[in-house]
Amino acid sequence: MSGSSGSTEDEAWREIVENYGERAAVDESERPQEVVELPDLDKLDEDDLDEPGDRDYLDVLDDAEEAERFVPPPPPPLPRTTPQRFVAWLGLIAAPAALLICLVAGMLPPDWVSFSLVAWFLGGFGYLVWHMPKHPNDPYDDGARV
């Protein structure tokens, strides 16, 4: 950085600090003199349209009215899962819930019930992890959605 650019930069910062909070002065010759008025859409009549650009407003209105009347089709039914996967998910959710309910209620289930619930949870988790897809369907898909 040379000495002359440093002083110019210092002057620019000094000017910014001095004018902080004040409205910037605008040269009146730079302001647009012509004001363009858009036609009132409520009073717009197709018979009065002279220019082809005026019809664009009506197209936008028609599209908006059509969008309001649109009723989406019913969604497709949820896909069915295999019974093994359902039991695995149930073990992943129901086993900890059952143990938590027993803990909150102050009940102590028999040892074989506790062991079965823990085994069901671990078995369901292991099954779901084992059957996860090993590779993405699309190798170039990074998972981002817009």
C-alpha cells in the first residue's frame, strides 16, 4: 500500500464518519422526471386495450384466479413395509417406551421381560442398520432438495 492511497482511504473514512446518520445529498438532475402510471386493473376493460402489453395484466389475473380454483389430487397411499421391518421399527420404539413406562410407574418387570425388551430393541436396530441401502440410488445425488 502506497502512502497516497492510504491518505485517500483515510479521507474516505473520515468523510463517512462525519456524515454518519445524515441524509446523503442527491443531485436533483439525477432524479427521474417522468412518472409512469400503471393502469387501474379494476377499471381495465378488454375493449379499451390498445397496446398488446396491456393484455398481459389480464393474463396474470386469469392465472391467479385459476390458481385459486386449483384443488390438488389426493396423495398416493403410503407405501407398505415388510412385516420384518415393521417388527424392527416397533422394537425400536415400543421397547424403550415400555421400559420407560415401567420406570415411571415404579414397577419392576421380571428379568426375562426386561431382557426381552432390550433384545428386541437391539435386534430391531441391528436389522434396520443391516438392511440400509449400501449405495445411493443416484451416485451424483448429494441429498440436497430445493
